[in-house]
Amino acid sequence: MNKTVLSISAFDASGATGIPADLKTFQTFRVYGAAVVTAIAAQNTLGIQALHPVPMEIVGQQIEAVVSDIPVQAVKVGVLATAANVQIVASLLEAFGLKGLIVVDPVLYAATGEPLLEPSGVPLLIEKVLPLAHVLTPNRREAEILSGIPVRDVPSAKEAARLLHGKGARHVIITGGGFDGPRAMDLWYDGTNDHIFDAVRLPSRNTLGLGTTFSAVICALLTRGVVMGEAIDRAKKYLAKAMQHPFQIGKGKGPLNHTVPM
């Protein structure tokens, strides 16, 4: 475990999403996880009761504290909460030279519908963060907002991926969780070709943190030198196992079991 990945996201009190999910995933995939908290979510399996953004000065101090001491090989960006946090994170990633392997999970809404980035932060995210992304992993709704076009099916997802690549992201993976139908299809666009990763949609209520965990797996595996296509395939297989567990946690959608062996 000699590679360090820095997660910049919100702290979820339930442990299902955000930084707790990232750190569990990094541990499973044998990279060391450090974390910068951008917001504190009073959250459980039923939803988010409150979201308290961390002031941008403290976000910046956390980033500086980590990178001044620990070599960071990759960064995963998740919930940023405020326009000010978008600005400081983008500025410091550039200032500290952390522009190599950055995986951006552009979290705009929680799975239960609560907004996780204030409206004024969205154009800043497009302008400042997308050009830094080696990998961008929006779901269908996020792809619509960031690309500016409706995304309803594979052809429209391909067009959205091209538009997002044009905004600066080198690789775009539009995840299939937001599409209807019996298949879970993820679309990867590498700037030249489209690649479809297709699997049966599994019946499970343990789906909290799917998007967060998917991008964390991608980040961890790329950090370890795995090529993109294999990383996506392994991430999908891991998620299929992680959501198929029998134990019940909470009264709503259950979290994944991040400790499933791989």
C-alpha cells in the first residue's frame, strides 16, 4: 500500500457515501486514503437531513496540510458543496501540481434528491474542475446538467460524453444507474472511441454509494497502473458483489459492503 489517493468530498455520518465510502474502497483496493472534508452531512439511509459546508479557508488548509507532508499520487473529487469550495479546490490542485491523475465524480444531487452543490457552483465546476479531470464519472442526470443536453439513451449519452470531453475531461464515463431498463450500461468515451460496458441490472436495495464507490475504484486501480478498460470492468464486478449482501443497515436504501473480497 505505497500509493496515496486524496479524497476531497463530504463526510457522510452514515458511512454509506462520500469520504467514508472512498476510504473503505481505497483500503479494499490496497491504496492509502487521505481525505479533505468539504462539507458535513447529517445523513442516514433515508436521506440528508442537513448539509453544513466547510469554509473554503479550512478546505484549503486541509489540502495544504496533506500535500506538504504526504506524496499524493492521485486525487478523487466528489461533493464540493459551494462555489467557494470549487474555486479553492481547483486553484490548489493546480498550485500544488496535483494535475496528473484526477478523478472527478461531479456530485450535484444525492441519490434521494437533495442538492449537494449550490447553483452558482455548477458553472465554476465546468470551467475550473472539468479541465483538470483525467476521468469524469457523471450519472445520467449529472451528464445532462454539465453537457446542457437531454440524456435519455445510449446515443444521447454518446453525444453528452463528446461535449464533456470538449470541456476538458480526458476520459468520460457516463454511468448507467440513472437509465431505465433491465441492463446497467456504462459508456466510456476516450476522446476517440465509445466503449459500452453492459451488465444485468441486479435487484438490490443496498445501493447507497454506488456512484461514489465506482469512481473510487477507478481512481484506486488507475493509481496502481491498471488500464482504463480493465479498471471499469473490475469496478462493475466489484459493485455487483458489494450490493449483494443480506444484512440490513438502516430503514432506507442500504449501503454497499465495501469489504467484499476481490
